[in-house]
Amino acid sequence: MKRRQGNTQEPKRDKQKSMQKLLHSVGAILQKDGYKALKANNIAAHAKLDKKLIYNYFGSLGGLIDAYLKKNDFWKKTEAITEKVPLTDLKPDTVVEILKGQFLFLENSVEMQHIILWELCEKNPLLRDILEERERFGEQLFQLSDKYFKGTSVNFRAINALLVSAIYYIILHARYNNNTICGVSTTTEKGREQLFKAIEQIINWCYREAAEERK
């Protein structure tokens, strides 16, 4: 008689399903009510799960939020792509595409807009961790571009700091005010293309100016 095998996979499937429900609930609450509503009771109620599962699966409420941030942050997603297809150089077209990608991702992610607001409004160890990870990944990218700017007056890091910060502000400004900035309507296709063209011009200028100085 064939021995019946125990169903050892079901609990694992249930665990993964419950973890995904909890992660999804973090995003849903962020989108609807903002970061201040990220409480264990709210998340468990939205997921229709026992609150204890948050602590069983993620160790703490902070562990759950940290897992959500690392899964959904634009820069973590970009890092995951570069791990699969490693970058060996950082040319202007690549920088432009990354910045445009950041703009579009943030524009279409209400959850991440709330996270950026959270980062601006309060100090939090969870947010500090994700910020440090972004900086670490950014440094890896800049090391690929250093050869183009070393010994020149072009401070590529500072210019990108301004561009990244501008993208954050433009997206948040459009969400809460929905009007123009310097005459550019950031919520229209035309305005978006104008901003993308400006990003392209700035990045290309950086590389051209550095090349001229190095002649």
C-alpha cells in the first residue's frame, strides 16, 4: 500500500499568501489614508488576518513596513534590474532614462508619494534604512560615471541631487496643487515632455562640458 504523503506545502503557501495580503494592505492604507494610518490593527483589519501574523512573519510592524518599502521603492527596483543586467558604464542616455523612470514611477504611485512625504515630515529608523540603501546604490552608479567628471568643474553628484529633489517636489506639488510651475503644466503630456527634454539637456550638458574641459 502506497504511503500517503503529508501535505507539507499547504502551510507554506498559506504563509506566502498571508504575507502578500499584509504587504498589499500596507500599500492600500498608504494610498487611501497616508502613512499615519499604518497601524498594526488597521493593516490586519484590511488584510482580514490576525494581527499576530504581522509579528510571526515580519517580526514587528516595522519589519512589515520595511519589507514593503524595499519591495516597492523605485531605487530598489532599479537596483534589482541592474543586478540581473549589471551596468559597466553610466552614459548620459542611461542617466536620463533612470531619471525619467523615477518621474513616471512616482507620478503613478500614490503610495510612494506618501512615503516621500513621510520622509520629509519625521525621523524614523525604517525610513533612514531605506534612504541609506538608496545612497549606497546611488554611489555605485556614480562610481561608474566618475571617470567622465574627474578633474573637471562639473559636480555630477550635486546636479543629480537637484534633479532628483526637483522630481520629488514637482510630483508632490502636482498632486496637492495641480497647477503650473514656471509656466509648465506638470500634469499634462506636453508639460511632462518639456520636463523630460530639460532633464536630457542638463545631463547631456554635464557630459559635454566635462569632455571639453578634459581636452
